[in-house]
Amino acid sequence: MITAIVITLLLIIIYLLYPLWLCAFSVAEPQKDGEECEIDGVSLILITLNGEKFLNEKINFLIKELSRFENKELIIIDDCSTDETSKIINCFKDDSEVRIIQKKVVKGIPDSMNLGVKLAKYNNIVFCDQRQTIHKNALKRLLSPLADANVGAVSCLISSYDNRKSVSFIRMYENYLKSLESRSGNLIGVYGPFYALRKENYIPIPEDIILDDLYLSLKILPEKQIVMAQQCIVTDTRFGHLYDYNRVKRYLNGFLQILKDRELMRNLSIKQKVMLIWHKYLRLLIPVFVFFDIIAALILFSYGALFLIMFICLMLIAVFSFVLNSFKSEILSFVRINIFYIIAFVDILKSNLFVKK
């Protein structure tokens, strides 16, 4: 019991030391980040599925952003939507700089990405999701770092404030970590809703890949830098509202899939592997250890005051963590997500341990 608590505390301390390690050993010359853009020729790929609530406003916004470039195109790829998406996107079919692709069968995001890059006329590729709100002048700010030949991909920044102006400390901390990674050109995973890369650096993504943005980032990193354009801001839905059990389980399966890809891991430098494990994987263990520590303390506290004290301390740590990371109305959402996460973790572990051979 005591050993498990010590391991949990060590995991938390090690995870919290990550930004200090980045500051001490992983900081290079800061990347330029502004509106000035020395490149031209942009193929913006908008991937959509049942996005009728977002598309009209989103497409008009993207066309306006693209108007700042002389050579540009907007490629809209619909992954066989069943709502009014087809009707909305076809309203733009007469625009000579808009290309509409409507797939007959749902094949997923990687297939749409591969198709979009294959059809793109220009070397500067931008991927865009349908839901998020993009701030004005974001496209130029996103593309500007690609003027540096050493940069292979650029991520947006997802605002710490959601579309209801509520702050998320989870996103705030994640943005802080990514900003430190970006300064060394080793951003471990772009933000998927809006990012740019050169066509020459794109690697076709297998259709079964779950975390396509992380997979593509890790494919690019061995050869080119990946940075974050911190003035290219995107606003999303409240963090806690995005995750249900199926999404959490899919997220965990995606991380396991990345870890099992030996070729992908082998091509990363030692520093990049350390950053990947430290940033993305270590934090996945902490809620599981905290949960089992609490359960063990709850079972054993009747055997002595020491276990009762341990149980109370663990509960206080858990409550403090919820308050610190969730803030007011997000507390219940944060608890719900972690419950989903623990159940999914056990389910995936069971499936991998007892898989039929």
C-alpha cells in the first residue's frame, strides 16, 4: 500500500518536472511568430462529416482568409455525410477556387487527408476541422513559420478559453508545455483542428491510424522541426464536453497504437522519445495509480489509523486536483472523464492480456 502511494507520488513529481527539463535542456532560439508571411500558394483542406451546424460560416471565413494569398484553393472533402452538409457545400461549387469532393463511403479522416494532399496543387498544405472557431488573420500566422526551410509543420494554439469564455486550466497547462516544446522545434503533436505543413513532408497515413495528427507529427519530426504559431488562435468547445466513454477509449487505443509502431519509434531521436513518453504517456498512469491507491486505502483503513489517514490524504489530493484542473463547473466533467478513462484503461488492458491467439 505504502509502496503504491510512493510510486504514485513519484509519477506526479516526475510529470511536473517536465517543464523544468524543457526549460533547462530543450530550449533553442524562439521561432518567429507573426502576421508577416513570405510564402504563397496554399491548399487548404477542410474535412467534414455531418457538419451542417458549422459549415456555412466556416467556409465563408476560410475563403476570406485565403483571399490574402494570390495562389490558393479550398478543398472540401465530405466523408459521406447524412445531414444537410451536401446541400451547404454545393452552394460554393461555382467558386473557381473551391473544389468539392463528396465520398460515397465513409472511410475516415486519414483517407480524407491522403486524398486532399494528393489533389492539392500547392506545396503549402493546411488541414482544418469543421467545428472550431478560428480567429481572424490566423491563416497567415499559421503559415508564416513555413518560410523557414527547417520547419516542416506548424500547429495552431487552442485557446485556454472555450466558446463560452470559460477558462480551462488543463488547456492552459498543455499550451504552456507545447510552447516550451515549440521553442526547440520539437513540438510533440500538432493541434489537429488547424495546422500546416509542406506537401513534400507529408507521409500518407494508414487508414487504421486513430491519432492522425500525432502520428503525422512523429513522422515529420526526425527530419524537420515542428513549431506552434502562438498567435494563430482557435477556440473550441469546453474541454469536459468533448469526451464520452467511447472517445476516451479510442484516445487510449490511439496511444497504444503509436507505442506499438516500432518503425515510428525507432526513427525518433532519444530526446524526442523522452519528450513523447514524458509528455504523452506518463500522465496516463497517474489517474490509474491514484484510483487504486484510494480503493486500497478505503479497504484497509479499518485495520488502523495509518490507513485512515492515508485515505483522507488521498481524497484531499484528489479533490484538490479536481479543483485545480477543472475550476468550478468543470469539476464534475473532469471526474466523469477520469472515471471513463480508468474503466477504458482496465478494459484495454484486459483485452490485450487475454486476447485469443
